[in-house]
Amino acid sequence: MTSLLGHDAEAAAFLSAMRSPRLHHAWLLTGPRGLGKASFARAAALRLLAEATDPDLGGNGLNVDPEHRIAKLFAAKSHPDFRLVEREPWKQDEIIPEIDRKGDEPLARNIRVKQIRMLERVLSVSPALSTRRAIVIDSADDMERSAANALLKSLEEPPAGTVFFLVSHMPGRLLPTIRSRCRTLRFGPLSDEQMRVALRRALPEAAADEVEALVQAGEGAPGQALRFAGLDIGTLDAALETMARTGDPSNTTRAAIAKSLALKAAHPRYEAFLERAPAFIAREARSRRGPALDQALDLWAKARDLAASAIGLSLDPQATAFQLGSYVAALAAQD
């Protein structure tokens, strides 16, 4: 596994608990999407399993030498005491085995109750390689109600040595009884420099200006930034800045952006613009007060609603992008 970036305080808190006489059996990893919570969960699970077989294991933080026996099993997805539960592609009532997947199968909308019941069979026997077992749920937000209720039974009566890691982007939507049985680790954004390192690792061929644009777009969440890779997000953000600063009185900027997003080949960029425009207005609203804040919030609500309905209602991309640009341009009148 690639070494984890950032989240040192969270790692220290987990490691301290792991090495104490009583390790909590369930951990809820919370924070906005794209911060690396799932990567942290996997790294923590690997460290837990590795130290369980090798108490004198060296290394810094959660890192485990990739040549370690447990790390090799983990990387090969063959560790008998680790389970990852996530949305999967299904055929009828069965998960499609990885060996049979072509790569274009749609994922189920939820983590299904059958996946949690499959866990119950694993939890009914002792761990194979040590006294520890690790279960990662990515994400707990995706569990259908019956799956959440089934998981709750295991959290209420946890099997000895088993540690659950629940990734959640919206913990308020989880069952209160699940939250109450977990110790929470709250994750915050990475620094700009940590973002640069993460993006260079993931995109070694990317130009420096694209990396910088992605750093700004990601707002501390590398997973979010990587969704915009290759979409020339810097140009879109520069156009938003221009419209908000000048008001785009001749409609030149918004017309050019709208035209560039109208083509079918530009659909991924259009989807990015649907996300970036409301986010830009929200960011601008944070620095305003009084009537200017009220007006910015009104513009944000209109942009959010339009962007949210654009794909589902098959709205014309060019007209939609132009209207979103108009909401952004209206910010100039409030300065």
C-alpha cells in the first residue's frame, strides 16, 4: 500500500488505542467525501492485522512494509481475516465474481443485506492467522436499511478480536444506535502541500498548472480533485472568477463557456461545471455579510437546484451552462 498522507492525529489516536489493553471494537471515520477515509481504514486494518502476528513490527504510523507477509496477503486480497464491504455489481441475486467482471458492470445503488449476512458467517468462527480480524464498510452511508439493522446486531455483540471500520461521509444519516456503538475519528482537509504530493503520486504525467488547479478544486480532498483530472478544470475556474469579478457585461465569457460545454464529447466537463458553479458561489458567500450574503445565498440556491436537475431532466447543456454563468456573474453586482 502507498503510505498514507496526512491525518497524523487520527493515526496516532488509533495506534494508541490499538496498543492499549482495551481496543474499541468499532470506529466511525467521518468527514467530507474524498479526504482519504477509506484509505485510512484499509491502512489501519492492515496495521492491526500485521501487529497481531508481529508485535515487534517496526515502521512509522500506519505504514507496513509491502514485503511483510501480511501486507502481501492484504495486497493480494487473500487475507482470511480481512473483509471489505462495499457496493458491488450483481447479477440476479449474486455478486459477480471479480474474475468474471468485464469492468463496465454497474454497481448496485446500495450495500445489500445479503452482504452483511455473508459477514455473519465469517464472524461465527475464530480469526485464522491471529487473534484479530478487521472489517471495513465503505461506505456505511450506502447500506440499505435492512443491511444497517443486520450490522447493528454484530456491533451490539461484537465477536472477540474483531474491529469494524465504518467510513461515513454523512454520519447524521446513520442509525443513531450504530453511531453510539462506535468511536468517532473526524477527518479534516489536507494541506495544499499534502494535496500536491497526493496528486503527483496519482498523476505523475500531469503538468504543474493542472496540479495547481486540482489542488484548488479539491479543497483539501484528493479524491475529489482526482475526479476533475484531465478536464482542464483551471480554465473553468478562471472563467468563474472572471464572471464574478466583472459581471461579464457583454455575456462573452459565459457564452464561450456554454458553447464549449455543448458538445457531446464535453459531457464530463459539463458535469464538472454543474458541480463547480454552485460550489464557487457558496465559497464567495462565505466572505459576505448582510444583504450581500442574502443575495449570494439566493444565487447559490438557484444554481444548486438548476445543477441538480440538469442531468435528470435532460436540460440543454448550453442553455444550462449559460444560466449558471449568469448566476455567477450576478455576484459582481453585490461587491
